[in-house]
Amino acid sequence: MNKKRIIVGSILLILQISVVTFYAFHYNDTKQYSEQELNQIVKELQKKDYIIDIKDVDKDILVGKRKWLTLNNDEHISAYLYADNKRMEDDAARISNDGCSYDGIYSKCCISWISYPFFYKKNNTIVLYVGENRDLINTLEEVFGSQFAGHKG
């Protein structure tokens, strides 16, 4: 009985390690993303008279490669870049409709924002704006289309 328990436990452990390894490689986008997508976003925002400063920043809740964009020295958006549209859509599907929780691969988290969150997506990119600047929200809707998650109102 003990031998059987050890064999079953070993098989379950190997299976769990295999699944975790698969997800780690499948969803790790930190090295595979397109600067071309980011450049396109910057060009579209510059056409709307925004001056943009871009910084690499650490990951946070989403899987994509995160860039911090400062617009006109006072507003900020996060752009999450993905290797392809499927990976972006997979990650976008993990964000709750109100934008206040994320159902990650390994755990679920609830998020308390300092203001209203607005999530947009286009091609291989998710954009997050947290704030109340109506002009910027309108611009983001022009560039990305309607938000897919976040504050409605």
C-alpha cells in the first residue's frame, strides 16, 4: 500500500511540474514582444498632440512586457506588449469586467486602484489608464476602440 501511494504521489508531482513548466514557458512574454506595436501606439498618440516619454518598468499583474508611458508630463498609461494576439487575448480574458480583479494562472488577486481603471486592447497590446481625464479617455477610445474592462460611466 505504501509503495502504491509513493508511485501515485510521484506521478501526480511529475504531472504538476509538467503543467507549471508548460504555463511558465507558454505565458512568459518578457522577451518576445514587438517594439513595432509600441511605436505604432506612440505615433498615434503623437498625432493627437501628446508628448510621450517611455520607460521600461517591472512586471505587475499582467503577463505582457510592461512599458510606462508619460503623456505631456502629467498623465500615465501602462502598455503591456505580447508576442502575439492570442497571448494578449488570453491575458485580457483574465481581467474582470470591472477591472478590479485578475484571475491569474497561479492565483487570483483583487486590485484597489487610486482612481478609475480603463483597459483597452489592440493587436498585441493591452493599455491601462487609471484616472479621470476625460480628454485622455476619449483619445484612448479613438486609438484603441471601446474599453474591454474597467470603470463604466
